[in-house]
Amino acid sequence: MANGIPQLETRNWNFKRNVQITGELRKSTDRYVLDEYFRQLPQANASFAAGINADFELLGTNAANNDVTFATTIAGIQLETNTTANDQDIIAPHLTSGQSAWTGIKWGTENQTNWSCVIRTGASVASITIWAGLKLTNTSVIATDDDQVLFRFAAASDTYWNYIYSIGGSDTATASTVTVAASTTYKLRIEIDSSRIATFYINDTVVGKSTALTNDVDFIPYVGVQTTTTAAKYLNVCQEQISRIWFE
């Protein structure tokens, strides 16, 4: 405060203890924000009806509605694959036109788009592939999408979370220093700035940055799990959030 006039604070603040505010706390009106806590279960789009998640659907090889349940010990949903190698469960916003703002609103590289999710690994991370982030298609295969920003772990080749960005068909995959362990919660976040540079965070710590992404590419958020053996693999998804500025 200067001369009794409140000043705009431009620094980031991070509190690790309780914070009590006397007075009004206002949320910023500079961004359009969507939060998803999975109050209803995502199901296959063909199964959509009252009581089913109106914003998210289930996709993936051999994915079935009973693959998605409310987790019994975790606050969130559980995705559990079937037992054929390469079976998948993928959670995506409804792709039907007009169904959800999660895809009706454009999440462009030029819109300072931010995305985050909270996931928890299952009892085993052997013979599994996990991917989460902003893509053009739902696949975990890096080379498919010309433009994307995501996190990925493939047990066959990785020990750590990889952060990946693709720019006009040129792919960059870099191992972070964060190990993927069983029964562990991870907070994954991607923030795209006004220069179209993506910053990757794991558990609120920066693990890497991209170079400038392709301009005017609209992304879709995907979270997926795949078994690479004949045993079912599961992943808990607790929360997703996405936001952008009002106008580029």
C-alpha cells in the first residue's frame, strides 16, 4: 500500500499453512476456468443419459463402461483396463458438438491455455503406459500428433515422467527427474504463456519448458492408461482443470 492506496501485487505467492482472510476474497475475472471433480462417472458416448457425466466420456481400445468406478480409497474415479495386452481407458471431454464447454471452448496455443490434473498411480506401474495433457488425438503414441504438450510414462522404456512437446511434427521428449512409483499421487500442470511457450510442472515444481508452440492450434485434454500385458492396470483420476484468457 502506498499513501493509503492499495497496490497491485504482481508476484506469485505460495502458502503451505492455513490462511484466514477477514473480508472479501474475489477470484480473478481475467480467465475462463473449468474445473472437473468427476461427480458423475464418464461413460462411452453412446451410453450418455441422465446421471452420466455430461462433460467427459470414456474412450480407448476395449474400454467398457464398467472400467470406470468411483475409487474406494481415493477421492476420484478409477480407470481399470481389461486384460488383453494394449487395452486402454481414456478420459476425454465429450467430442460431440455442443455437448460440453470442455471442447466447445477453444483451448488454443495463442490463448495462454493452462491445464492441470491430479492422478494417483495404482498398486503396480509395471507393464503400463500413462499419458496426460493437451493433444489433438487420444493416442499415447508420440509421433501421431503434429502438435501437443503432455506428460507420458511407458514402463517398457521409462523410469521417470517424460514431458513432451511437438511443434509442426517435430517431437521433443525429455525425461524429468520425477520417478513414477506405485500408489503415488502426482499433480501435473502445463501452462502456455503469451509467447506460446509451455512450462511443465510436476507437484508444483517446474520440470521443463518448450520452445514456442505452433500458433493457433486448438488442443483437447486427454488422460489415459494402457496395459501392455495380460493383467489389468488402473489409474485414479482425482481432478482436472483448464483455463484461458478471454480473448487472444
